[in-house]
Amino acid sequence: MSDNAAPVAAGAFSRAERAAVYRAIFTRRDVRSQFTPRPIADAVLHRLLRAAHHAPSVGFMQPWNFVLVRSDGVKQRVQAAFSAANAEAAAMFDGARKPLYSSLKLEGILQAPVNLCITCDRSRGGEVVLGRTHAPEMDLYSTVCAVQNLWLAARAEGIGVGWVSIFREGDLREILQLPQNVVPVAWLCLGHVDALYDAPELEKKGWAARLPLDDLIFEDVWGQGADISAGA
């Protein structure tokens, strides 16, 4: 190993730096209707994409691309694709869930100044990729890490992000003219926000509640409870 490949000191974050990281995590929201029309400066947008590009990726394959969408015409086509898929989705719910689903605003495609499709190039790195030899889906998981990096950086910048997932994949492929080896992983709506819910919107609207963390932690084997204290 050459000298320039040797590890450097990690260095702990200060209390204030730690608090800022956790604040971004705990106050991040999926934004649907709080976008303002203020444009996102190119410098800010570049910082967000740089944060996404510094996500971890298996085999350092960096399988992502970022398709920026600011054209009203493209947004309208994507909005139409969402509306068709959303009508199909609404029919899948029964009972009280059905009217509640129909009352939810699940996208901000036309309201957000910028839309962004983060894709995964499943051919990047060649046929054999370190760390993906026995888990081929790791490129998709790596791309999701890029989404999360961008989302947390956006929260720190005062930019809201909404992930729209109710699409037929083929519609996005056609609209964006994606190559066959490229998969659309996340359609994101981005814009400045002046206000956010103090809890996830679906929780505030009664769709679901956050599960208790202690119920989700096992030790050694599935189902065996773990004794772990939150501490001070």
C-alpha cells in the first residue's frame, strides 16, 4: 500500500457538529405541498448532487446518474404518468383506507422548481463487481444511499425533498429515454420550503405511526430481544 493510501485520523465531531447531523436526520421530511416557487441556485443544487455522489457504493462502482428536470413539458408528462398510476393504486385499498388515501397529496411534481430522477446503471463496473458477486442488488441499494445523502444535505440547506414512487417504470423510461441497462430508482421533487411538519406527514394525517424502536432490535438471532439502553 502506498503512503497516500494510508488511513488518516478520523477525528470525532464536536458536540455542535453531532447535533447538526442528528437534527438533519430527525427533522427530514417527505415534502409534497410546502414548496415555494423560489428557484434553487445552481451552487446549492451542485452541493446537493456532490453530497449524493459521495454516498457509499459497493465495489466503489458509483452506479448513479442524476437526471435534472426543469422543463414544464417533461414535468407535465411525468405528472400524467403519476396520475394514471395513482388511480390504479387508489383502487387497491379497501375500507377507511381508500378515502384517506385519496385525500393525501402524494407528489409535488408541478409545484417543485426542480425534479430529479436518480438512476442506477446496472452495467457499471462490468460483469463482475467487488462485493456484488453474490448480491447483485447491491448496486440498487448503493443508489438509495445516494438518495439519502442528498436528502439530508437538502434538509441542511433548507431545501425540501419529496420522493414520488407511484409510477409504472416503463413510463419513466419512455419519458426520460433511459437506456435498457439504467433503472429509475427515485423521482425526487426539490424546492425551498418555509415550513415543515413536526412529524412525518403520513403520521400527522393518521396513515401510520412510527414503530417502537425497541421492538425492532434483536440480538444474535431473529426474535431474541436485545438489552440496549438509550443512555443519557
